[in-house]
Amino acid sequence: MNAIAGRGASADDGGLSIDHGGAIAVDTEQLRDLGARLRTVVSRYEDAREAVARALVLVSSADAERHVDVGALRRSGERIGALGAEIENACAGTLVMADAFEVVELRAQAEALALTDVAAANDVQARADRLVADDERIGTMAEWLVAGWKERRFEGLGEQYDLAGALPPLFLAGAMVGVASGLGKVRPKTVVSSAVLSGVADPVKVTPVKTSTPNAPTGLAAAFRRVPGSTAQVAVEKYTMVGGATRYVAYVAGTRESLPWRAGKSEPWDMESNVELYQGGTSASYQATLDALAAAGVESGDRVDVVAHSQGGMIAARLAMESEFEVSTLMTAGSPTEPTLDDDQTLLQLRHTDDVVSALAAGGSAEGTGTPDSFTASREGDPHDGIQDLQLQTHGLETYVETAEMVDASHDPRAEAVDAYWEELGEAVEVERIEFHAERTG
């Protein structure tokens, strides 16, 4: 994907909001570049005002006032000066906002570094402190940005079906798990508290159950519709491009067995795997995904993009952060975690603010993650309380497909930039798809 010009938040009439994720809605360097361009405009207004002032002097010295509306000319000069002052104020505000975004980024970096390199963390924090010391507005704005993000991330979560007052507190308690534990943000393996997945997965057996030769998906909704149904949990598509190069897209399903008393049985996509993945353990579902990729012919170093729902989002995060594959693009819906990606990896997240499973990610992180093209598309998945809340309808893949359709239809530049990805896949000369069914064997 190509970088886009900005990363501010946008919202449409359907309540869909698209931003970079977290409190960092705008690229600070691009914001500073905008400030510099505004300053150039200010200088031109100053030149125009000075030209009007010189014209007034000439008119007066040439005794030409009876031929020229001097009053109108003077008012024009005053208006040009006022417009220049307004643009100067906008320029100053833009630069202050850029500094506020940078302070949020620096504070988040310092918090992460504190776990592994205290000296480096202190240096980063000192940079943030210097920015705040230069202008007290910067610190206030940084705090306001983070507070606004924290307030928005669970919108509608406490307005579920009442169930005699029991259900909303239960949903909010789920959100607080992510906030209190800090497990909703998957930190890099250089951070001791969130190292690579630990432990050994339960043994699994992976079997191919269906093959096909589809065309490439043409949009985000079409991609999420390819997440396997009941007979399979993982699908791998091999794209053979012009010239013979190959790349892959993996589709990983969400939880298939949610009953706690059935955890650890034949279905790997169950609550046992959910708990293991969320707490940093190697799950049977993660191992099954690796086995499915190997069975599809994927080798170390191959490019594998991932489209995933729910538990699949946790698997996708680990594939992107610690697997031997080149994961350039992740597309997740309702994931309980958010990965920490490199600046050459793109993350497209769909989140519903009233989805208790998505809320386990606690909004991810204030600084966001991934390339400038990365974005989080969010909305309240089900604004009407009702019995469907008991079935977690707002977390269902079908509801997230509806959100993906809204992204596809959006004119937000980030959403439109994704079109280049689909066009690139569409250039493949051959697409081979294999769906895999996995089960525990011990």
C-alpha cells in the first residue's frame, strides 16, 4: 500500500470511525509539514498587506484619492491582515497539536522501554518532558488526547440488554480485564513481560477438507467472508503472480467452542486456546495454524498476509510478531489483542466498541501501531439492546462483515488506499485455496 497524506479520524453517517488507532490520530511529521506550509501562506498574506499599504501611500502622494476608493482599499488591507492572523493562529495550533501527539508517543515508548532498558526509557521521557516544559498547553493536550481515547474505546459496552441489571456490569468487567492486566496489547518479544509464546501446544491433527480456485477478493468484506465456516478453521490461499513469484493469504477463524466445560477436548479453537493465547501461551489453535501453513507449502521467509476473526486475531498477532514468515498485512475483526507491529507492517482492525471480546484489547495502545496506512475502523455494532446481546451478536463475524462493507464504501483516504492491495492480488495468474480442519489428538 502507498502512504496516505493524513491520519486524522473520520466518521460517516453510519457511526463508522476510521483512525490510526489509539490516541494518535495524525502523523506528527505530516502535521508539522502542514504547519510549515501554513506559515508560507501567512508570509504571502503579509506581502499582500504590505502591497496594499504601499498602494495607499502612492494614492495619497499622487493626489488620486478622488479616483480611488481609499476606504475600500484600506479595509481590504485590514481584512488581509486579519486573515493572515487567523492562518498564523491555525499554524501555531497545528504545531502545538503535533507536539502533543509526539508527547503521547514518547510517553508510550518510555513506558515500554522501562521494562527492558531504564536508561533509554529515561532519555525518551526526558524528551517528552522538554516538550511539555516549552509550552504548558502541550501537556494538557496530550492528557486530553489520551483521556478522549480511553472514553471512546468502550462506547456502548455498558448499554447492553439489562437482564435485571446483571449484564452491563458483566460486559464492563470484561473490558476492565484488558485494562487491568495489560494483556490486550501484545508487546514485542524484546519486552520481558510479553516474550514469545511459551509452553508446548496440545498435539493436533490438521486435515485438508476442501480445495478450490477462486478469484482474488475485491474488498475487505469479501476477504472476511472467506474466513472458513463450520467444517474448517484455517484456509490458505496461494497466489502465483506474473513471473512465477508466490505469496499467501491465510484466513483464520474465531472461537468454535465457547462452553468452558468443553475446553481442552477435540476442538482446538476453544476457551482453553483463548486463555492460553491471551496469557502468552502456545495454544493448539496456533500450532494447528502453523501446521496448516506448512501443509499448504508455505516455507520460511514466504509472504503470508492474514485475515482473522476473534481468536484468529490473537493467532494473527503472533504470526506477525514472531513467526518465520513475512507478514506484511494483517486484517482482524474483534480481536481480543492488538499486536505491536514494525513500521513496515500494516494493520487493518475492525472493532465494535460494544463488543466485550474486542474490549479485552483495552483499545490497544495510545500510540497505535504499524505503518501510516494502518487504521482502526470502529463503530457501535449493535446500538439496540435486546436478547441478541446474550448471544454476543455484536462480536459475530456477520456483524463485522457489515462493518467491512462500510469501510469498503467509505471515502476516507485510508480505506481507499486499501484498493491498491486488492488490485495487486487481482494480478495473480492463479489462485489455489485449501481449507483445513484441525482437532486435538491428545
